Amino acid sequence: MILATVAELYDEVEQHVGLERNRFREESELDALAEVFAEQIQSTSSFWIERKRLTESVLKQASTPQELERLVVKAFGDPSGFHGQVDNFTVMWHRRHVAQSMSIAPADNSGDGSGGVIEMQLRAAAISLNTLVLRRLNRMSIEMSTPLARRRSVAEEAAFMASSDNEYTAELPSSLLQNDCFPSKGWGQDMPKTCLCDDADLLEAVKAVGMRAQAAAGQLSASQTQQPKQGKQHRHGGYDKFWTCLSVSTQTTSLEEFRMRFSELHPQFKHIGLDDTLESEALTGPNPGDVFVAAHIEVAEAALASGSSRAARQLAKHGIPPSLRPRLWDLMLQSDMTEDYSVHVARTYTRLKVMASRYDLLVDRLVRLDAKHASNDDGYFVFEDMVREVLLLWTRDVWMRRVLPLDPTNALGSNNNWSIDSSPFPPSGVLPVWGIALYAMPVCFLHGSAGHAYMTFREMYARYFYNLHTVSARPGGLFHLCQTFETVLKQADAAVYYHMATTLGLEPLDLVFKWILYGFVGVLDCEQVLLLWDRVLGYDTLELLPVTAAALVVFRRDQILQADSVQLVQVCACV
Amino acid sequence: MPPIKWFTDIEKSCLLTNFEKRGWQRGSEGMLLAPDTSSGSSSSDSCVVANRESLSTDDWNFYWAAPGVHNFRAIMSPESGYRLSDAQIINHFPNHLELTKKDLMVKNIKRYRKEFEKDKERMAQTRYQYIDFLPTTYTLPGDYNLFAEEFRKNPSAVWIMKPTDKARGIGIFIINKLNQIKKWSRDNKMQWSYANCKDTYVVSRYIDNPLLIGSKKFDLRLYILVTSWRPLVAYRHKQGFSRFCAVKYNLDAEELDNSFMHLTNVSIQKYGVRELDALPRQKGTMLTIALGQEDYNENNGGKWSFKNLVLYLQAAHGHEATQRLLDEIDSILIHSLRAVQSLMTNDKHCFECYGYDIIIDADLRPWLIEHCLINDIINLVVPEDLADAKCGKGGVAGKTKKDWGEFVLLQDDATSDKARRSRTPA
Ligand SMILES: Nc1ncnc2c1ncn2[C@@H]1O[C@H](COP(=O)(O)OP(=O)(O)O)[C@@H](O)[C@H]1O
Ligand SMILES: [Mg+2]
């Protein structure tokens, strides 16, 4: 029974995530997947609770076997009931496990195996980044003469628990306190940072992809044969390669395709963040904005009531009214089937908190330091303690290890085999990138409690942010996003691109890299960031980030074209 | 149209840059006060009389005055015989103390509330129903007995003592025992020197369950601009902010004297902001730090924009609760202005900006703490076209919203009166 539902659902799922159908055309492959899903679902507690409830109620009502069957089918068909939960779960599970294993294709995909080459090149870049990070980690450990992890004494443990909100800075050497770099003030560009890997390292890694091969083989073949591939996926090699700071080109989505995919963003629709601020010209009477908000809230309430993550995502494409954002984000993100979400949150929170008290990790110092980003920002300073707490929970959450496609060549997400007391270091399997706090900051606007904020953060990290910190061949990975930015900007406004790259000598990617990497935190105002992330969740893709970056550059085109120095561009491009 | 000429006795660059930005020119004060600045000690009256003839020589449209200083009093005093022309405006009403002095404000609002609650018809007419927004307050030593009685009724309550003539948290302390304020009791009253009654205090019920964000107490600062009292025309600026305490809040008795935990305006000092000495003991001077351009503190200074607060409240408490809170805040703004509406000197040459301190408690109920005068954040409090408008170049009311920049019309009796009048004959 459940298998049938899942198989049927999988069909929808497949459409939803926009998989190419032919990937799974094989009937047997589909069946196999359905089986995996079913197994997963059966391993959740709420499956059994729900099953018991259904069985009981159905048995009570049915008098004949025929009726029993009818009732069971009806019970499953109820979209707000079990069906809905299974639906949400399947979408999430697919997102987490299947989509992660996909790869981007090279631009000239003529089946000559260059896809494999690019993957190798990406791998090589990832490995050298990995080496760098590990070297820094070891050096840090030596310089601070601190082990990677240390079991706290019982007394220390108690002190940690007693210190309110992890203000436990006893272990933080004061020389490490850095105060003056924070996002809203330009990130303190040239400050020496205590970190394993910062935005500059990542940008360098992205640019390094394929560099060596290119140097060796002279100019990489720029054969740009323009034959559109069958199906939706256009190639537009014509834009690739004529200016770029990347050495390898892979398939990206063209502006036209984006227009189709993101059609709900068209201004013909009403949007939260735009139409809700409309004021009437008249001195009295209701503002059209308020009218729209009221109507939108009604729709959003309906989506919430339906319990469908799909409905929530559809709504999110037009933005979410702030009052409903926490619940709608939860609906889109937290589809783990649990009997009671709040209990689940509380249990996870307590467990991690105990873990945090037990071990003093080297990376804790880094995240504590990073949390200072919040204290120095006038939009987020009230959340400093919460950001710190969220990050401390994150470093020891083995859940990350379970759900992330960890890869030994990615230091920022690697299965390295250090173990302390036979548990791996760090427990999460992920090392923090510099600026990790930035991702936690907007999340605090949604949840007053660290537990709930953390659950949102970790899910967002697993789905999205992790991809921003690793050089990989995944669609929606950092490399792919950078390339997408270049392609879209070139197509949208070649004149600006040319002016920046050639006249000013400023690679557009250099300008916007941080915007993309940090999901616009610190670039846009808090509210704007949340509105953007609404859409990221709605479309379930990070590709909106490079598109937004390109849009911002185009939006500032006049100032940029007039600017005659890099500094001026940097000033006028900042919103 | 000649450019607007400004004059000020607060030579602060945040003001000067602002005038410049508006394309205004420096005017002059004329002869009126010249002798005073040189001799210093001569009494104001004699000086005004002496200069009466030369009054006409002063040359400004827009005077940004410090209300306590001599110039302002001289201009506004009825005896001075000083006449402002139609093209002159000044940033204070002569008797603003009715609103900005703590004890007078309390007295006026208490009286107004009684009237309002009696007047059932009026109550029914307005959408601003929230009137019980002042924490229970007494003036000491005058109301000591009343206070003592109230205190004994609820001995576990916490109260806050504030001198009536100081600002910026100076002299404020929190009490939870009556004997802490023996000095103000009846027995001591005799020794009280009423003549120079310096030590008058108000004692207010301490809002001991403030809404906390990030475990910290905060208050809300909003700005209101009044351009006319009768009819009442008032605007609210969109950019308020909340000021956060530096230390996490708790109500432990031994922490009651920790002002970093209890007084939201003191936290500003801890964040290392320069003291402003331009106007010592002038209410509201700390505010420059807030948004006056030059004094803007790069670090957050414990201030969070009103916009962010609302964004957070929406998510944490929902749309309805937030909307109710915002409506109740508007209610506070309107009623406190109404409370002094009939007392204020309605000089058409005057306008004034008030900063409101409001505390939100854990039940999301707003309480009025105080009003203060705003002296030096002109960019914030004066709409671009105010001077044009008031200097006889067309009224502010009746313009479209676009012209007000960041201001929202809070109350406009002028227009609604007109509307009512035009409706009646029809
Ligand atoms: N009744 C009260 N309950 C709680 N806090 C108060 C109360 N009255 C004042 N405070 C706190 O003390 C601070 C200073 O009080 P206020 O009346 O504004 O005096 P000042 O003139 O010094 O600014 C306020 O910003 C607020 O944080
Ligand atoms: Mg105050």
C-alpha cells in the first residue's frame, strides 16, 4: 500500500524537482527508489503512530472488506493527512539524497567525455583547497597549543552549562578577538583573519578549476559549436569564454530559461516586499498594500492548513508575510516525519547542548569568533548570543554527517578520520568557513528560541549553504553559481560586463562573489535578505543568488558605467 | 523665491551640513541679542528693551534654537514685544515643558484621562481606545502619602524614582522598599526647601516584565513632529528605533541598582559614545548619537531600527498582536498630544519635535515613559518642505504623502475640520 503511494508520489516528485525524466525512465529504477523511500518512511516514528491511528479508525468504521479498502484509500487520499506527510517527506528525502548526487555538464556536451574531465578538474581544485584548510587547522592547533578536541572536566562542564547562553569565553584567547570586520561595513577586507578558509580562498579555488590543465594545453579548446541540445536545456556557448575569469565552462541556464523557470517572479504578479508597501495617494482610506497583505495572509494560512510543503513553496515564490514566515519555512524545510515537532526540537537541542558542554573543540573558538559578526552589525546585534549558540550546536551535530554528501577531498565537509575518544572530529564533519555566522543571523529573525533557530539553520546548511563552501560538480554548487552569474550578466548587459572587466579591470565575479557566497547577508538589509530567501526556498535552488547578483549589477548599470575606478564601482554597487 | 535663511544657537556640524544640503543660507540674528553675548550677565529684560528698536534688523526664516538659552526665551516672551514675521519659524513652542517635564506630563495626562473616560461620546468616536498607558506615577514629595498607601497595598512591587528636571538617566534609581525614600516622607517635608525645589521626583511603577529580545530589555524611541496645536497637526517619523540594555535582564533584588540592566538609555553610554557637551543638561542631547549624521556611531550602539523590531515581532508574535501593539502605540502618541493640546501656546511660527520613550511589556502592551525635546537631529525631524510650507508658501496639510518623505501624518485636525465644515452646509 504504502509502496504504491510512494511510487505514485515519486512521479510528482520527479516533476517537481525538474529532473530530466530520462534519468529514471527505467521502471525498475523507479521501483528501487520507491522501495528506498518506503524504507526510510518506515523508519520514522510518526509512520507507526499514524499507522496505528489509521488502522484503529478504519477498523472501527468498516464492516465489510470492500468498505475497508475504500476507507483506506480515502484515508490516504486526504491531502492534509498521511498522504501529505508522505509527500513532504518524499520531496525532502529526494532533495537531500538524490539531487545531491547529480553533476553539472560541460558546456560543449558532445559526449566526448569532457564531462569527466571537468569533474576531475573540479576535484583537483577541491583537493588543493582541502590541503590548505587542513594545513591551517593543524597550524592553528599548534599555535594555540590546543588539541582539536578536549574532554572537559566535570567542573568545567558544569561551568559551561551554568554560563548563560554559552557566554563561555574562558577558553577564547583574547588575542583572537577581532572586532572590526563585519559584513555591513565591507567585511574589513584587509584585516588578518583567524579562520580556516575565507571568501578569498574560495574564490581562488573556483578560479583555479582547470587552470593547470589550461596552462598545460594552451588555450582550452574554445570550440563553440552552437547546436541546441534536444529538450529544454539550451546551450549558449556563444556567451561562454569570450570574457570570463573561469577557465572551464559548464552548462548554465540562459536568461530565457530562467524567465521560464522563475516565471512567478514576473512583476505582473503581486509580491511581498513590493506590493505590500504600496500606499494610497489619498490621505485616508486603506492602503492597497494592506489589502494585498490581508489577502496574501489568507492564502498563506490555507497553505499552512493544508500541511503541504509543495503549496508552501508555491506561495513562497511570491514572498511570505513576516508573521507567517516561521511556520511556512518550517513547512518547507522540516519535513522529517516526527510525531511532535516541538518535542523533536527540544530533544535535539538538549542532546546537542550536553555534547557542547562535554567537549571543547578547536572549531568552537572559530565559531565563537565568527559570532562577533552579529555583535558588530546594527541589524543583527541583538541576536549575537543566539547566533553563537546555534553555531556551537552545529559543530557537534552528527546529523550533518548523516545527511551531507561528505567527501574526503573537501575539508569543509570531510570525513577525515581524526577521532577523539573514538568520535570523529568535528562531530558534524564540517569545518566552518569564515563568515559562517552570517547564515545564522537572518534565521534568528524567525525564531525566538535557539532550538528552533538551530533546526532551521542546520536544514538550510545541509540543503544550500554546504554547497557554497565546497568546490564540486553539483548543480547549484559554488562553481556552477559563479559561472551562472557570468553567463547571465553577459547575456543581460554585455556593456556593463565589458566596462567592468576591460575598462576598469574588475572582474564582475570579484565584485559579487561575497554576495553569492553569503546569500546577500550584510549586503541587503535583513528584511530584503529574508524576502530573497523566501524565494530560494520556494524554488528550492541557489541559482537565484547569481541571478539576483546580476540583476543588482544591471540595476546599478548607470553608476557603474560612469565610474572610472574600482573603488567607485564598489561603492555604488553596494545597495 | 529667495533662499531660506537659517540661524541657530547650536553650532553643530550635523545641523550645518543639513542646512547646506537643503540649499539654505546662513542668516543673522540682528541686533537683538548682540549686547547679551558680550556682557553675559546683563538681565534679559533690560537687554530686550534696550534693543527694541533694532528688532527688525534680524534676518532669518528658520531659527533652530536651544529652548533653555536666552535667545529663545527672549523671542518667545510676550514682554519682549518681539514679533515674528510670517516668513519666520522657530523649532520650539514656548511652554513645551507641559509635555517634556516629567511631573507636568504626568499631571496633564492623568487629568486628560479622567476627562476622556468621562466623555463617553468622545470615546465612542475615536479609534484610539488605549488610554491607560501611563505606569502609576506620583510626584514626590507632594504625593508622598498617596504613594505610601499604594506602596503598602502591594509591597512586592518595584518602583522607579526619577528627578523631574534631569535627563539621560541621571539621578534615577529603583526601589523596592519604602524606607529607601524616607528622605521624601512627610516628616522630612518641613525641611524641604520648596523655594528652590530642586529635588522633586516622580516615582513610577516599574515595568518589571518588559518584553525581552535576546534576553535584554529595550525601549522604543519614536519621533513626533507637531506643526500646530489647534487644530492639531502632527506627524510621526518612520524611523524610530529601540535601544537595548547592555546586560541581560533579571529582576534580582541585588541587581536593581545595575543601570546597564534596567535603564535603556544608559547602555548608550557604555557603548562608548562621546558625551555631548553642546547643551549640558538639555533633555534629549544623547539622541544626536542616534541619528545625527556626524555622531552616528559605527557600531550598533545598542540601537535597533523600528523596522527590524516590527519584522521580528511579526514573526514572533503574529500579525494581529503586532498590529494591535502598533495601534496602541499610535493611541499613546495621539492621546498624549491631546492631553496638552489646550494648554500649549499655539503660535503659528512654532513647530516642535518630541522623542517618545515607550516600553513594551511581555504581554506586548506599550507604556509611555516620557517625552523629550529633540534638539539636534534636524535631518530627522524636519521634512524638506516644512520651511517653505510654514513660511507662508502653502500649508503642509493638504499636500500629498510624497512630499513628507519619511513622515507619516499622524493626526490632521485641520483637514478633517475643514472636511467636516464643508460637509455640513451640503
Ligand atoms: N516605569 C518604568 N519601567 C521600566 N523602566 C523604566 C521606567 N521608567 C524609566 N525606565 C527606564 O529608565 C530609562 C530612563 O528613564 P526616562 O524617564 O526616559 O528618563 P531620562 O530623562 O533619564 O531619559 C528609560 O529609558 C527606561 O529604560
Ligand atoms: Mg528618556
